[in-house]
Amino acid sequence: MLPPGTMISSNQGVLITGGQFHQYNNYHSQTSLGNKAPIDILTEAVAPNALHNSGATFDKPKCHPRTRVKIREIIMRWILLGRDGDDQAGKQFMWLNGAAGCGKSAIAQSTIESCIGQRLLLASFFFNRSDATRNHAGSFVATLAYQLYCAFPETEVQTEILSTIKKDPLVFKKTLQEQFTSLIIQPLRAHLSKDRSAQLPVPFLIVIDGLDECTDHTAQKAVLTCLAESLRHSSISIPIFVASRPEHDIKMSFSSKSLKDIHTCLSLDLQGTNDANSDVRLYLYDRFAEIKDDFDTRTTGRKLDQDWPGDKVIESLVWKASGQFIYAATVIRYVESTRHRPDHRLDIVLNLRPVHGDHPFAELDSLYAMILKSALDIERVLDVLSLCFINDGPICCSIIEKLLSYDEGEVETLFCDMGALVQFELDNYLEEFPLYLRFLHASLRDYLLDAARSKEFHINREYKTIEHVTHALRYFASCGSSSFDLSSTAGSPMYLLRAFRYWMGQDHNSQNTISLELRQAILSFPLKEFLEPHSTSSNTYQRLLQFFVTPFLELLEAMVINNPTSSYIQDYQLGILRSCLLLQIQRYFDDDRLALVLVLFYHLGSHHCVPVLQIPQLIYWHPTPFYLVLHFHKVDVLSLSYIWPDLRVTGTGCSLGDRDDIYYRFVRQMLRDSGLTAQALGPVMHERAALACFGELVKAVPLPLSSSENTIVVATVPDDAEDDTYPNLRFNSLNRAQWEYACSSEFGFDDKELYFLSLGYLIFLLPRCGRSDALVAACEEWKTRLVNQSDHPFPVRRRLLCEEIDSYLARGSPVLDV
């Protein structure tokens, strides 16, 4: 540091200290440069590694054959014809942006090779964060100028460039705009003004890749601004192609006044997902075929299976890639190792074999870590990410902010530097157009949940699940239930509670699982106030039972298992829920078909005539026939006509008593304990249920059997058979000892199955019915029908029903066996 009072006059080379004058010569800054030839000054200022044909990289990324075809066609149309993807008049800049690893550099490299093939003159600069020679803009213009110099040998271009450097050896220390104007624009203008034949539609092309890899964000903006301002005052049309991640500063630059109207944007993240997935799929199929052929040729041992790795594995990898080539390329590079069997390496990728040695996703993990380190507040970023991962469904940014007690708009600010991993999107299907956070890499979730991979960025899913369930309960408690719309974006955190079962499983032995904060949130939750405003809307109430009440019951159960002293909280909330549901149960006493639902629900699985019904592949598993569900689903407010277990966990039938149907266990127990048992299971309710079942039986009568079928059925059924032989009906002694019936079609029951079940319901109900004129009339009518249906299936059930009808008509009072 110079002493106080020191002044420098750079023009005169004079140093003034105190009252003394010293004259000096800046030998190193002037004389040494002055002794160098301009071409030497130029070449020394170049970053060779930034060239598209640099020898520093042996395996340059480029598009796999037959992939990215549409994108590359759009780019080449813009370069050659001056038109963008919509065939509109092109702008001077094209900005190709996309997530980390989506293949931007490969597209840029392939574009350059296509242009060279068509003899187009160009210059390029490939930024790279990890290369100190090209992670800054200091050598940017010099590198472009050198390529311009080489592209126009023995022309005014070379003369102008060397003349400029000779006149001002420090030209590369000037602003980027001054450099670009004097070393690119002016040489080209001088050449084109003298040589009219050289005035081609595309006199020169500039390609800039990885601008986001420039570590100085200010320099990123300066590069774009200098190019825009230099070209604005020039008559030369130089197309400039820029490829980068959609990071905040670059987005802001392209939105600025100087660039807004002169650029066209091409986002790989907004291109058709199907197109990207198709490209990744094609790449994987081709590369795995090459790996298989190479391995089978060189190995003397066991060959790979003919169809290795198989369509299922390919589709799994395509999904994990999320349209981003870096994931697929990382997998291929790991699997193709010549020191290992490819199938063993692929098993490691698929978590079917433990990792020994190098990790398959080390390169991808390094990329994720580098991007996450750019976050200004990583703790809050991870909070948001964990919330989105745990919630079993999309959740908009405004709700995230309410759940986490953030300021409005804070989520966008937190992720402004993470455009390489996430993207903000508006949901145009909803009236309020909420903003959502979209993840561009499906594999990011695997990375963050694996402590060995993500290290300091690891998300502890057990801890975060409990934390976010606590947030969800507090959020719903503060929503104001009278105006709460479950189907709107405000209801999306409902999935957090349902996700509790998937994330926590059945292991609640950890002493830290159910936190004090969560227990307090459960105890203070206003359950009655939350449910009652929706009691008049069957559809909304059913959704609340499915997405809130059921996981809330599981949460209560898990809390008591984890900490038995919390049973008083469970008792308190169950008492409130019981009072709410008992009010709804009254509806089932006022309608015959709802009475049928209630009675069958209570007896479900206890008798071979009232089996649990299983419909493969559907979300719903129905205790009453499918056609009954269609009738009842809007008025069956307690959803007793269908049960939904977790197919992803069980994959099998529902059994009342399993963890999957905790709500239904609660309702059945409530019926037994509430004092309504006599009314619910009494003769009057069974009578109403039987009347409804007779009415539904009309719809279930199938076509008569053919003569051959009838002969076979009648001949093989003994007179004392207790039931028709039907392979779909079985007693499951291992699954809570219940009767089950498996529907033969994933779309519901056919007429024959409905007939079989309806006959069984009536056989079960009639002995338990009270006597009424309406039921007597129905029995007399159906006895005649059954006798006349000798050519219909299930002779045993028809005979048994005729016997029950005779017994009912003969007796004066019901015989109860509940």
C-alpha cells in the first residue's frame, strides 16, 4: 500500500510522494509486450482447452446417432435459414438451456460438427468449471479471435487482428465489449466490405457452451451483454449459439432490455418428455447391445443372456434418467468396464449386488454435490426437497411456504441458483395457476436419501417424515376447516399423512421416532372441527376418510407403540372420531340399499356367503359387488362399500384386521361398542337389506346355460352339497381366517359372478330377517323364478335359497345368529 499523500499519473509515468517527484518507465507492461510479435500475444492469450477440437479431451460428448434429431434440426434451421423452431424469423441469439447432464454439450459439439461438414466458418468456447484455463472469461475473446484469424487466412481479417494487437498490446486487458468490437466485429467488417463474394448468409458462427460453468456470475452477464451491445451497433449478422443451464443470472441476462428481443429460447426441459425418453431408450438399447457383443466376443466363460439386460431393466433406467443423458451415460460407462462382467456391474447399479470398489454413480454424485454447494441456504433447500420427496403427490410452492413457515416467494429465492436440478412450472389445469417445483432428475432422490453418497447433504427420511407430518397437522389445524377445499392445492399436504405408512413401515421401535412436537400436534388437532363442515358432502367426506382419517389412525397407533404412555392421546382423539362417525351412521338406517351395505360390511369375511371381494389391479377392493359400489359410492358417506389396502405394500387381498384397513377395523369395533349393535344387526335392518338384495338380484340374473353346460353342472352336484364349487371362493386361514372371493376380471364382476354372490347374500340374510309383508311378497315372487331357472348356473345356491325362502315364509319370527 502506498503512503498517504501518494499520487500516480499514469500518462506521464510520474510518482509523487510527499513533495518529491520520481519519473519511471513501466518496463514490464510496455517494453516486454512491445518486443513480442502480435501473433505471439494472441496465442498466449488463448485458452486451448476451450476449443471444440481441443486435444485435452479424448472422448468429447456428442449426440448418439438418431437421437436429439428434432432439437438439432431446429438449431440448424436457425443457423442456416435464420428461422427458429416455429419457423418464425430467427433472432441473433439462440439460447439452448436445460438441466445438468441433459446433453447440452453433446448437442453443441454435434452442431459444430454439422456446421463444419457444411463448410461454415465458426469459433467456439467451451467453459468448464474444473479447468482453471477456461472457467473464467479472461481468455474468452482472445480464443474467439484466434479461431477467426485461422478461419480467414491471408485476408483483411488477419491484417486487422494483428494490427489491433500491435497498436495496443494490452487490448486483452480491456473490457470484453471493446475486445469483441476491435478483434471480431471490425476485422469481419473490413473483410466483408472489400470482398463482396465473401458476404455469405452466415459469414461466421459463434458457439458458447457451458456459460454457467464460468465461476464468476458477473462475468456470465458481461459475456452476454458485450456480445449484444457489440452486435447492436454492427451491420454484420453473426448468429451466436449459447448452451447453458437455466441459472438465475443467465436467465436474468436474457430477460434484460439488451437481449430480450434479440434471442430465441430452446429449453430441453420443456421439450416433449416422450421424445427425451425415447432418445435415452434408444441410446441404452444400442449401447447395451454393443457391450454384450464385445463381452461375448472376448470372454471364454459364460455368455450374457440373449435378451440381456431386458426391457424391464431398460424402462427402469429410462425412468431414473428423467430424460437426462448423464444418468444413462454414467450407467453405460460403469457397466462397460472390461475388467468386470457387465451383468454384475449392472446388478450393482440396480442395487441387486453390493458395491465393491468404485461406486457406479460417483460422477453423478459429484455433479449433484457441486450444484447443491451453490445454494445460499442449503438447510432450507434440503427442507423443501425432503418435503417434496416425502409428500405422495405434487405440492405447490405457496403451500410449501405455509407448511415450513417461510415468507411468500421464498422458495423461488432459495432455488434461484439450482436451475440445473429443478424447474418452476405453473399448473395451467387449476384456476389459480399455482407454481410447482419440478425435479429434473429422478435419481436426485436416491442420492439425497443415501447417506454414503450424499454425505453432508443427506436427508434423514425418518426424521424428516416425522417433522413434516407435524408441519402438516399444524397446517390443517390453522386452515379454517369451514372454507377448506380438499380438492384444491390447499389439500395437497394431505398426502404427507398417507405417506407416513410408506416411509415409516411397521418399525416403530426407535425411541426418537414420534417426537414430542408431533405428539403435541396430534393431541391439539381439532378433529371434530376439521370433519364436521364436510359432513353434508359425501364425496369430500369419503376423501377425508381415505387421505386423512385412515393415516391419522395409523399415526395414533404408531405413537402408542412407540410410547405407550401416549395412549391417552389416542383415546381422546378416538372418542372424538367415534362421535363424528356415529352421526354419519344414522344415514344407513334410512335407506334399504345402505342398510344392505352396513349389514354386509359388518359380517364381511365371516361366512362363505359374505366373502371379502378382491378385484385385481384396481385401487378399490369391494365388500359388496361392483355394481352395488357404483350405486352407493356417492351416498355411502363412510365408504363401507369398498376398502382400499396399500397395493404397493401388500399386493394381495384385503383382510379386516390388517394394518391396511385400520379405519374399517375401527368402524366395526365402533358398531359393536356403540350400543347400535342391536339396531344394526337386528331383524329390521336385515329385512331391509334382503329387500334391497332382491332388487339388485334382478340385474344379476345371467343368461341360461347351454344344454351341455347344464347337463354337466346338474350331473356333478350332489343333493347334499353345502355350496356350489367355485374356484374363486376360498377360505384364507392364514389371513385373519376370513372368506375371500377373487374377481376373475380387473374391470369388475360379470353377470354370472354377481348372480353367484347375490344368491349367497340372500341365503345369509333371510334367517336373520324380521317378517314384513314386503319381504314375504318378494320371497314368494322369487321362489317361482328360482324354480323356473333350472337352466341357470349354481344349482346348489338356488336350492339353498329356495329352502331359506320356504323357512322364512313358514316361520312367524326371525331366528337370529349374528
